Amino acid sequence: MAVLPIRLFPDPVLHTQAQEVTDIDGALQKFIDDMADTMYKAPGLGLAANQVGDLHRVIVFDVAQREGKPELMVILNPRITAADGEIIHNEGCLSVRDFSAEVRRSARVCVEGLDRHGKPLTLTAEGLMAVVLQHEIDHLNGLLFLDRLSRLKRSLYLRRLKKRAEAGG
Ligand SMILES: [Zn+2]
């Protein structure tokens, strides 16, 4: 198990669509364990493969760790099959330093995919878990929460990033 380096915005891998997982082998299991280590170490509620520079559709997440009873969830090739309601949550991202913003998403989602051993799974989530699932699946589609903000809010962040680069930080 190892902690992998997390790619930071504006790394182009974060804006690249990830491909379906087809080979469920030992290398994938090791990669999933490394992703989990990376997420817990950060710490973060979720991590998508793009964020560690791998373009396969793999997400890991754990919204129970906050209550001190971690429960790792892994979904391969996740896709949202149903969504309803609306939730506005203040989101951050391990790939976007020192910035968070309110994002509007579906309050409830149904997600289908495969578990880490390739067995089909269906998950219905609401609240924080629904937010995390939509955030991580966005990553696999090459989208960041920044891409869901108004142009004004996004430009505030871009300007801050530019200033920091100019200051050599
Ligand atoms: Zn993220």
C-alpha cells in the first residue's frame, strides 16, 4: 500500500475523461488499496483515479470516517441511473487547493457499477453521500466542481491562483 501523489488543478489529467475498467486483476486491487491510502492520508471523503493520474473509472469514498468508523466504498465504472431533488453543499477538492464553494447538485442519486471484484452493485444515496458520488463521478468525466460554478466565482479562484504563481508560491 502506498500514498500516491495527488494531481492538482490545472493538471490536464483532471480534465480528461477516464475509460471503463475491463481488467479486474491484482494490479487493480493494489491500485484501489493505494487510492484508499491516499484518500485517508489526505484526508478526503473521496478520490477518483484521475486525481492520481490514472485514467480508469475507479472511485473510492468513505463518508463514515468522520464518525470514527471508516467504511471504504469502491465503485468501478459508476454511472448515475436516477437522480432527484436538489442540495446545495459547500464543496472542496483534494485537487483544488485552498478553495471551496457552494455547488448545486441532486439530493438523491442511484448509482450502478461494479464492486472491486467485478460484481454488479447498485447504491442509493442521499445527502453528503449523494454529493460525494456526484463529485467523484464528475472527476471521471473530466469535470471539477470549479466547472459547475458561475463564471464569476471561478474567475475569483483563477485570479487567486495566478497571483500566487506570480508570487512564486
Ligand atoms: Zn475532487
